[in-house]
Amino acid sequence: MASDRFQAPDYYHLDDLLTEEHKLIRDTVREWVKKDVSPIIEDAAQKGEYPIHLNKGIAALGGFGPYIPTEYGGAGLDQISYGLIMQEFERGDSGLRSAASVQSSLVMYPIYNYGNEAQRMKYLPKLASGDWVGSFGLTEPDHGSNPSGMITNYKDMGDHYLLNGAKMWITNSPICDVAVVWAKNEEGRIHGLVVERGMEGFTTPETHGKWSLRASRTGELVFDNVKVPKENLLPNKSGLGAPLGCLDSARYGIAWGVIGAAMDCYDSALRYAQERIQFGKPIAAFQLTQKKLAEMITEITKAQLLTYRLGQLKNEGRATTQQISMAKRNNVDMALNIAREARQIHGGMGIIGEYPIMRHMMNLESVITYEGTHDIHLLITGMDVTGHSAFKG
Amino acid sequence: MKILVCISKAPDTTSKIAFTDSNTAFDTTGVQFIINPYDEWYALVRGLELKEANGGSVTVLNVGGADNDPTIRKALAIGADSAIRINMEPKDALGVAKQISDYAKENGFDMILCGKETIDYNGSQVGGMIAGYLDQPFISNASKLDMDGNTATIERDIQGGKEVIQVDTPFVLSAAKGMSEPRIPNMRGIMAARSKALVVVEPGAFEDTTEIAEYILPAAKGACRMVSADNPAELLDLLRNEAKII
């Protein structure tokens, strides 16, 4: 990939609303992405490899568990900082953001919030330092949008639990050291269990042939009579609300993250439009190009304002699941549309790896589906404003 | 080991350069400021490495207004222990050097490190002037600095080779590329910077010795003429008759 000339758009001077620390955190991550991620990410995506050496850099920055308290190895930051970090990671690549997002919101978050002190001390520092990779098992082959129908289950065998079932579409599954797995007990209630690599009967086959999130590892979590020690059950929350609480945090990170992908596409398209000469003038001078660019910056600005306000609500503990759904849905759709329009502006150059456009576009096809599909998030908003569920039986 | 690192702010290299007040002042509208890279990447980071190896403290010092505080906080986030801001708008190198040396005289440092130049005015003067005021040795353009007790071994890149110098503390040094690898602050450093001291000191009396008469932008780049690769005669004609360089 050519040198990273990214300049972030800030049309409404949103920087004025950020604290000096927010800006320093964001600029630090931005600098790291330019230095360590941009030069290698295209090649990693082309080869279908997760550049795992970046985990040390993510950890050194504090990107694993930014809002987890420092006594557990986290960085103790607020939610706007977390959002800005995700934005900058995803400016690099959605796969990188996914790795940080899964580790932070889907693994460290439930261990911190639903685990006991011994579990926190055992897992969180190693996850924060990047020594361990975590994954999160909720989705099953036959239960995606309807997780409450899951069939993965465990039985109380007296001195341990016996876990059976399978999870699918799991980021980092092939390389994970620990997995937070959601399974039903004998009464049908959902609980979280920490399953560790090496437990007999636990395997993590990789999903091959992806056209999206190629710089990220995806696979299954398969449990065939896995004996899980009783102390690995997360004791402090159960029911579907427990994994959904993790998803709220992760979706919030996605709402910020995709702004990064959109900004990268816009920035590249704006520069290309000014440098590409056709009919004797830059294509930026043509009305149809300007329409695309003007709509892009408008949508990015709206998304920035949405997430900033959502961040304030999250800091105050007032952000609802429904508000987070709206932001995730709106912003991913915004980013995907911008990636497609940016591809048009780049013409043929838009399909090759010299520019980040096609990689972002293909990544966003996953992001618009994972952690609640585009349609399900719409129905969550619909249910919230009408009081009627259009997707529950 | 007490180390003072002088940091200056400089416009980010992507900034658009413009002037105000009849071309006598730099127009800072919309300009992003950073720590002058030579100060940050080489002077500050080498200072921190020496502190980490030998103990002691690193204080960063900036001469400037309150709008420099975010820039100074970044130096604290990278690892400096404390920061001093001498509260005045810098006018010229002599004034800045006088304020820094007055502060250093009062507080006593084993070494004073600064970058070899700022990337905006490129004066390369302040370090030498501080050394002059303090009557201390000055080593400019240093690419390596090692300490053994109170003795420093310093390398300078010179025409066609290197010069190796030994000097005892206290001394003043200006740092160039090669001194260290740039460091990126981490989140913990950024959070810790919040609780580190940033002390504002009022400047001592000093009469400016220079004033800016005018800034002039370089001439704009001429338009680029493309000549077809299969028409070398046209190229020769243009070089001979239009550019008149052959």
C-alpha cells in the first residue's frame, strides 16, 4: 500500500468537544496505526492472515480493555476514549478493531462485570497485556438472530460441569487461549463459562474462504463433553441479558469504529478526486463527484455527532440497548455506503490494494451483519417506539 | 541525574503556512501543533532512556503561552516526570535561551538536551545560546549519547565520518537523528500525565533584540508540462528554447 496520507475530517469542529486527553489518546492510536498497521495490513488481508504481532502494540497502547480499571491491567479510560480508540483501529482495518473489540467488550467486559474477584485476577491482566487471546461464543449454526434458542448446554456433574454444543462465526476462535461461552444449564437458563484451550474435547476449527475480514481469524468453538471446572462459571449474571450486555458494549465500539473506516474511504476519495485529471480538470470539479463527496462528509459528520452524544450517555450509564442499536445500524450502513461511493470515485483504482477502499467495503459487509444484523437493529428500534415486537415469536 | 529537556512546539508538517499582520506574524488559524520532532524523538526519548538506566529525573521546559499546555502534556504522557512552562510568547532565540538559562541556573541540571533545530524556524541557535549564558560546553547535532558516571561520550555526524567527544556534566547538547527511536505514549502514560506537575513560571525581564520585518512565502511551483515519451524532440526543444537550460 502507498504511504498513509490520512487526514481526519472534522467538519463540525468536534475536536472542540473532546478533552485534551481524548485528543491525545486518539492521535496516539492514529500515529501507531500509520506507523505499524497501514504498511502491512493490505498484505495481511490479501494473504488472509491476522498480523498477531500487532497484539503487543494494541496492548502497549491500552487497546485491550481500555475502560477496565487499572488494577486488572486495563487503562481505566472513559467510554468516549474507548470509542475513539476503536475509530482509529478500524481506520486501519475492521479486523484489527474486531480483535480489540472482542477482547475488550466480549471477553474482558463479562469477566469484569459478571465474574468474581478470582476470575478477574486470573484472566484480565493476561488479556490486557495481549499474552492471551480471548473469544466469545454466543452465535450457533442454527441460532444467529435468535440466540435464546441456543442448544449448547452444560450439566452439573457434581465436581465439574459437562459442556456440549458448538458455536459459529467466532472471531479469534482458532487462536484463542480462553473463550467466554454462553450455554444453558439443565433448567434452560443461560450462563457464561470460561473455557480454556487445552480442555479435553474443546476444539476450534477455522472458517476458510472468507471474502471479508480477511485480516482476522474466524472459526468455530466445538464442545464435545468438555469438563469445565465449576470455578469457571461466571457467577454474577445469568439469562440472555448477560451476553446482550456484552453486545451493547461491543456494538457501541462498532458505532465508533466504522466512522474510522468511513473517514479513510472519504479521505482517500477526496484526495484521489483532486489528483485525478479527466477532460482537463480534476474529477473533484464535476458535479456528480461533488455530490458523492458532499454526501459522504455530511453522513460522517452526523455519525460523529451521534456517537459523541451516545458516548456522553454511556459515560453517565444512561445509554440504552435501543439507542446503541440505532447508532450501530446507522453508522455501519453509512460506512458501507461511503465505501461503495468511494469505490466509484476511485474508478478502476478502487478495486486494487493500493487503496484501502475495497478492503474496507468487504470488511463492512461482515460488520453490517455481526453483532445484530442491520434488519434486527431496525426492528429493535421499531419495537422500542411502537411497543410491538416484530421478531419475537 | 537531573535532566532538563527543552521542547518547542512546531506546526504539523501538513499545515498550510500563511501570515497575518502585514506578513509579520505566522497565522496559526487551523494549524495543528506538535512537539518539535527533534525535541521529542531524540532529546526527550534519550533523556528518558538515560533516566531509566541510571535513575534521576526528566523535566521538560517550554517557553510559550497557555495554548502550549496540550503539547507539553504529551511530553508528560511519553514519560517526563514534570514540566515547566515559562509564560511568554517567544520572540527570538536569544530571549528563549535567556529564560531557559535563568531557570536552569536557579535549579541546577546535570545536562540540558534540546533538538538540533525546530522544524519551523530552523534556527539551531537556542542550545548554543543557553550554553553561552551558563558558561557550559555545548555539543551540537549529536547522534549518540552514553553516560558513564559523570562523563558523557557523544557522537556527532560530521562531513565524511563521525566525531567522538567526551565531556563531563554539566553540559548542553542538541540532538539529531540516530539518538533514539521515537516513542508513542500509551494510555496509562496519558492518564498518568494528568496528575504530573505542569508548573507555570513567569519570565524574567528581557529586552527583545530582534524584530520580524517580514515573512515571505517561497514562489509557487510552476505548472508541470507533460511531454509524450515518444517525442524526445519536443522535450529537447522545450529545454533549449523555453526553459533555456541546455
